[in-house]
Amino acid sequence: MNPALLLLTDSRLPAGGHAHSGGTEQAIATGAVHDLTSLAAFLRGRLHTSGHVAAALAAAACALGANRSSDTSWDLLDAEADARTASPAQRAASRTQGRLLLRVARRLWPPPTLDDLAPGVPSPRRSVALDGLAQAVPNPHHPIALGAAAHAAGASPEDAALAAAYHAITGPATAAVRLLGLDPVAVHGLLAGLTPDLATTASDATSSDLATSACDTSPYGGSWADLPARSAPALDLLAERHAEATVRLFVS
């Protein structure tokens, strides 16, 4: 695992992730989540549906970032994320988080300014992917921005998938602690119990050549359209209900 992954998954990263509950706030409002047992079921379900999709998209974005000639493909991959996000409210939340993460990542991994001074010296060109994404899609979906940022940090598609899967459950878990007053240690115990699922999700998300192909058409005959598209209608409904709520603590 690339150490930079710790930075990308840190809740203290100033990218706005702390303001989103991933549907937890409305799940609590409806009574679907009310204790540790129901929270565990909610997190597991979220990981294996939207979390799995996000992991595959992040891995694909990280692989795309490695292809210097693929700048024009960012909008195509972002469209695949859009097609897998049925709820307008979830799309808006994902793009808000993606825009903020992209802005922060471009500051953390700035352009290689010494390239022009030493053209013969190989450069990792880590920020090239971030610049290409920002130009093609100023407000990308969060998994796309996360994958591009992972590449900029020198991480692999597998690392990007793990970061996306981790993000899918840790934010909602923290929101539950704040909203229900649950024991933080007990909630982290739930997360510890989900670590095998995290590893499996990241592995499954990158097991296909599609997730790690750096172009919209895989050399093995597939395309990004064939990436995982697991749905979670309950999360869609919770997101739409949350968007209409007059009193709420979290943005989404």
C-alpha cells in the first residue's frame, strides 16, 4: 500500500468529506439505523453496493491517469459514474465532493515545474492527470477525482479501489456516532470487523481488466460500460428525502 493512501483517506483532509453522511442521517431519521446492529447492516450493505461501484470507478480513474494520451477520456469515464448514480441528489453530492477533492489534490501534488529546465530527466508527471481531469470535467464525481488523486500520489489502481471502499463506510460510521451518540470505540469495532470485506471489495473491483484498463475500450474486448453497476435503491430514496429535508446536520 502506498503511504499517500493514508493521506487521501484521512478524515482531516480538507476536502469536505466530513460534511456528508452517505445517507446515514436520513437512515437514522427513518429509524432504519438506530443502534450498532442496524448500523453494521447499513454499512455492510453500502460497502457491497455503492462502495463496490465507487471502488471500480476509482481504480479505472487511477489507471486512466497513467495514460499520458488519455486526457480526452475523462469525460467518458465520468459519464459512466453518472450513469451508475440514479439519484440526482447523490449525483450532486458526489460532484461536490469530487470538485473539492480535486482542488485539494492539485495543491498537494502541484505540476512538475522542473520539467522544462531538465527535459532529459524522467518525471513522474503526477499532476498531469489532475490537470487533465480538471480541464475535461471541472466537477467530477468523487470516485473519479479520488482515482486521479491516487495516481497523482503515486498509488496503484488497487490502492485507489481500497481508498474508495474505505471512504464508503467510514464517513457514514462517523456520522452515526455524531447523530446517535454511539460509543466511538464500538463503532470502530464494527469497522474493524468489516476490514475483510474492504479487502475483498477492493480486490473484486480490480480483478477485471476493465477496472485497470487505461482506455475506454479494453484490449480484451470490454469497455467501461461493463464496469460494476450494483444499485442500492434505498440509498437513492434516502438521498432524495435528505435533499428535501428542512432541518439537517449533513449536506448529504
